[in-house]
Amino acid sequence: MEIRRVQFTGGSSYVLTLPKEWVDARKIKKNDPLGIEVQPDGTLTITTATAREPVQRVKEFAVTESIEPDYLFRLLIGAYIAGFTTIVIRSGDRLPPFVRTVVRNFTQMTIGQEVIEETEQAITLKDLLSPAEMPFANSIRRMYVIVRAMHEDAVAAIRTRNTDLAKDVAARDNDVDRLHWLIARQTSMVLSHTELSKRMGITPVMANHYLLISRIIERIGDHAERIADNVPGVLAREIDAATMEKIAQASRTALALFDRSIVAFFDGDMKKAQKTIGSLQALEALCDGITGPVSRQEAPGALALGNIMGSIRRVGEYSADIAENVINYLVENEQPHKKKAGR
């Protein structure tokens, strides 16, 4: 760390000189404006980005016939999450036909991305959503509502032997992914643009916390989808009423853990978080009571039922992870979480 002494000039001004290397690297000239942001910990951030809106950033990808469609899709998602405001896909010749299919899937799977220009050799996408229009807390709440309904419907599909409902659950996982990617994108932008952080009323530390919780909820959604995917397999056997009730009871217990972990998150309540973690053992006992006998069977659907119970257990374990992260965040940060979450 370089130490510089504060100078007192003009009878009322405190002056601190800037490092010449930093000034030269950013091509700062006399009378150029600089932004100064006071951080929550009392430190100052000095930046050349004085505009209220994030800097427009462009990412270009050159594609050929040899590029894999899945790889191109991952590149687009990477650019989206990184916070690029414009994405250009170019080809030396005509764009391969699959590129337009990938772009269409990308715009459907992301929030705010639209094609604004298209030629035979290039496609330009632009972000039309202001990051501040989608508060982090709203996205987390929406993810929670979707995932909880997915899990309930997946278990209901077993009870009612409804494979169409199971397919609908799996399709809804895309909605969860869209919101998770949006939070990841906003986090990247908040970390690189202090003015955006201030306008959204969220610190970089808090944004990272939201991203971590979002990732866990997204994984709970994956397990709801996994339950739905195993419904056709488990319906290969007749499920007696007693076993179905045990499955339903385990599901209700897992969702109760999920509910309490989200309440602890938005309330910023350590005691509620700790109580959630302590309740995990009850769910594990319920799941073991089903998976133990099933693992010793070779009956049709036994493997699918084992997978379903494993996913119900994981819902509880991930809920405990949310609670643990709530405690970790609150221990590290003095400001009450509930004031930031907008609850």
C-alpha cells in the first residue's frame, strides 16, 4: 500500500495527490471530472466513471460452421452474465443456419435481450432492461414462489399419476434459470459500477449474498425437475397409500424447511436460521424410512423412487445451506439484512 499525506490548502480544503501511474493509465487530464463514492466501511472509491448509467460494453463473437451450437449458447450466456450491453455475432461468410436458432433460444432464456439488427453476416443483440428495474429481492421472491410450486406439483404428479403435470414442472425450470442468470448479471454490473450499486440501494457484499442464495434456490429447482423427470419411472409400480403418505410427509417437511430458510433470509434472523438447520434431522429420518426398504428391492420403479426421495432430502439440505449463509452474512455484516431486503 502506498501512503500519501493529506495537505491543507486555502484555509478550508484538504488535498490528496493521485498516483501519476494511475492518472496516466486512465489518460486523465486537467479539469477532467472524477467520481468519489463513500463506501459503507468508510473507505473512498475514486472512479473515472461519472455517468449515472453503466458504461455501454460490447462483446463480439466470430463464428464458423465448426462451432458447436451448445458452445455458442454458453458464450452468449457468459457475455450476458458478465454485463455486456451489446453482443455481436459475426461470420466471414453467411452465418451458419444454427446460429439464428441459438440466438432465438438465448433471447427466450434471458431477460431483456433483443435482436436489434440482423444481416446475412451478423446479428446484434442489445440489453433493453435497466438493471435497476428488477430489484434483487423481487427476483429472489419470484424464484422462491416458482420453485416451491414446482416441488409441490412434482409430488402431486406422483399422487395423481399425472405425467403431463410432471412435464409442465420440468418446463418451468427455465423460468428459474432466467431469474438466476439475471441476478448473476446484475451482480457483475454492481461490482463494476459503484453508481449502479448506489441507485439500487445494495452494496457489492449484499449483491454477492443475493447471488449465492439465488444459486442455491436454482439448485432446489433442479431437484424439483428431477422429481418430475422420475415420475414416469415410479409409476411403473403401484404405490400403496402408506408409502404415498410417507412421500408426501417428507415433501411437506422439506418445503417447511425451505419456507423457514427464506423467511430467515428476508428477516435477517439468526435464530430462525439456526432453527431451520436444526430441523434437518427430522427430514433425513423420514427419507431414510423410505429409501432404506426401497434400496433392497428390485421391483419396477424402485430406482426412480430412490431418486425422488434423494431429491426431497436435497431440498432440505439446500434449505439448511440458505440458513447457514444467512448466519454467515449476519455475523460478518453489522447492518440488519431486513433493511436491505425491503421486506
